[in-house]
Amino acid sequence: MKKPKEVKVIEINRNRFNIYMLFTRHPFINLIAKEIGYYSNDNNSILGVLLFDYTDQDYNYTLMARDENKQFRAFEVKHSFETKQEAIDTLTNSIKWHTTQNVNIVEQGVSKKGLELFKIVVDEAKLHPYFVRLNNDKGLKASKNAIIEISNHLDDIDGNFIEQFQSLNGFDARIWEIYLFASLIESHFEIIREHNRPDFIVKKDDVEIGIEAVIVNRKNNPPRYLFHEDNVITQDKIKEKLENETPLRFGSALYSKLSKEYWKLEHLKDKPLVFAIADFHDNGSMTWSFTALAEYLYGKRDILVVDENGTQKIETTDVEDYVKESGAKIPSGFFLQENCEYVSGILFSSTGTLGKFTRMGIEAGFREKGQVVVRVGDKYDPKPDSFKPIPFMYKVNEDGNETWSEGLNLFHNPNAKFPIDMNLFPNIAHHKQEDDELISWVPEFHPFASMNFNTVIEE
């Protein structure tokens, strides 16, 4: 007689649990209980979380399995365990039992939700090369798996999300939206998806904020592989682009959103409005365009000056306008323009790219066999007399603690009709203009830019 296969229950880390549960866990749970342990069977079809109840001062657990939309939902809750070990033992035995009963899907009777982002609906000639790599490259397996888990929770309000995610003219924008969705959920915002404009309405502490995503797109600059000889750009060339071209690109993208007058929508009346922008105009451009955005928003340029004694200091000058190729002058100072008082701030990140999804996927245990990923970048230096970032480098693994919102910046509009309380976004960098100085509140670890060196060693 064949012996039944033994069911193994393993303790998993918070990173693995979060990739499955971040988007269904209600923020309210943090107020009533503390998560102290995470468990799974060997194929991750059943998850368990051990909690400590603040009110009753005892232990309880919840078991979860996927529903019809592949979202993990609770199907068993047990409470009032006096000891932690008693709760763990009962949780473990219960996972084993349900696994032997082939519990894989727990029907909830919910409406259809989620997107099959990797079911090809676009002609091959129109597929974005990065989508093709994401779909097929072993080195991007972690990215793909992370995106699939998030996509189980996405709505397609416009009806074209999948098509754009796969296509040349939409992949970058949709990646940015998926990243924003993950960051907002992680920051304990409730996402309200009842309207197709703006992209998000989020709620926390009875405050609702409209967020519209926008990117600086590639236009006639087709995507290329990052380490191609045509992608090499010198420091002198970057400096030249930052003086005029890059601020103009940010200005064009932001003005296009401003002209849509979202603040006139009834569901945004008397509410803060934020434009969330990312720079995808060329490969790697997001790693050096941060200063151009800050300059364009406030109309101020910081210049590092070294005196005869070698002492460094920052001098701030006004920037009046930029000049387009046609000769037309575009004014600087986005926050100073007409109707910009309705824009409460600008969200920006240089790290909301495929590299972020790769790292978060690896931290959750989705690494390809033989894969080694090293992250290299520059981070904020908290010393008050420092004018340069600090370089950093580390190996990405399951012990990492990167968050979705790591690297996000909120530039506050000093003229906003509806200012945003910084406490609503507690784990990101905040920037405010006070007189001629840009004052920043920055997390302990805040990357300005980074890059993955991603290798898969074949046996």
C-alpha cells in the first residue's frame, strides 16, 4: 500500500507573505493585532498568519487560500490561544489537514477581477521589447511573478490596460501605474476605483486624494537594451540636457495633465490632487533627471560653488524660462503657473521600474535558480554639510527589507489650495520650498537612483 505523501508546513518570511497578501490585507488589522509569524504548505496553496491580539492579550491565526480571482482569502479563523506554541501547533496541523483534502480554491462568490497581463493580445510587431523580455527571460522571472500577484488585484477601468501593458506605446506607463498601486496599498491607503479619472482616488484618515499617473515618454526614441554602446551618455552631455531639454520634457508631460482640469470633476471637488510622474524618455534617464524636475517645479536652480579656500556651498538662482527647438520660451516654475494651485504636489520616483519588481520578487523568494542580483546606486547623505550622495551596493536576497515606497518623493506645492499632510505618506521623502531653499525630510535610507546587475548562472 502506497504511503501518503507527508505534508510539510514551513515558516516563510514577511516578504513572501506580503507578495501574496499585501493587496488584500485591510490596514485596520494593524490596530487590533500584530502579525508575528507566517506559514505555508510546500506549494503555497494555503497560507497561515499567526497574530497577537492587543485587546485580549492572546493568540489567534487565520488560514487563507485563493478565491476565483486568485486572490488569497480567509477561510479559517481560530482565536483565544493562551500560548504562542499552542496556536502554532494548531495552525500547522490545520494546514496539513486542509492540504490532504486538496483545498486549493475557496469560492467567495465574488465578481470577476484581476488582469491576465501575460496573455498575448497584441501583434508581435507591436510588442514592447521589455515586455517580451519580462515574459520570457529567466532573469526577470522574479519581476514577472511579482507583477502577476499584483495583477490579480487590478481593475481595468479604461478597458485597454492589458493591450497597453504589452505594447510599444503603453508598457512604461502601465508599469508605473502598477508600481504606484503597490506603493499606495503598502502605505495603507484605501484605493477607490469608481471613476476612470484620475487614475487613483485614495483614502486615509477620512482624507481623499486624487492621483493621476503620467510619464515622460520616449516619443521617437525607441527602447534599447541598457548596456548597448548607443546608450552611453557622458557627464557633460547629462549636464547639457539638464539645463534645458530635460526640464522641458517634464514640463510638457505635466502641462498636458494640468490642461485636463481634473479639479473640476465632481468627485474631486475640494480635494487634494497629485500628479505622479516618472521619467522613461530614455534608458537610464530616471537615474539622473531628479534635479531637473525639482528645478522646473520651483523655478530655482542650485549651483555648487567652491571658493578660494576649497569651501563648498550652494547658491540658488532663479530660472525664468527654457527654450524649445522652435525658439518658443516655456516658463519655469510649474507651481507658479495659472491653475497650479489645484495641484497639491508631485510624486516622483526613479526606482519605479522593472528593477524594483525584480528586487521585490527576489525578496519574496521568486529568484531563478543560479540568479545573482547586485543593486548599485546612490543614496541620500544625511550630513548637513554634504552636497553629494553616498554610493551603495548590496546583494539582493530574501533577507532584504526594501519597500515599494522606497525611493518615492513628494514635492509639495507652496501655493496649493489643499496642502497634503506629510503624515499621510510617512515613509517617503518630502520636499518643500521655503523662501529660496528646498527643505527636505528624507528617510534613513533613500535612494536617488539605482541599477540592478542581474546574472543567471546556468549549470
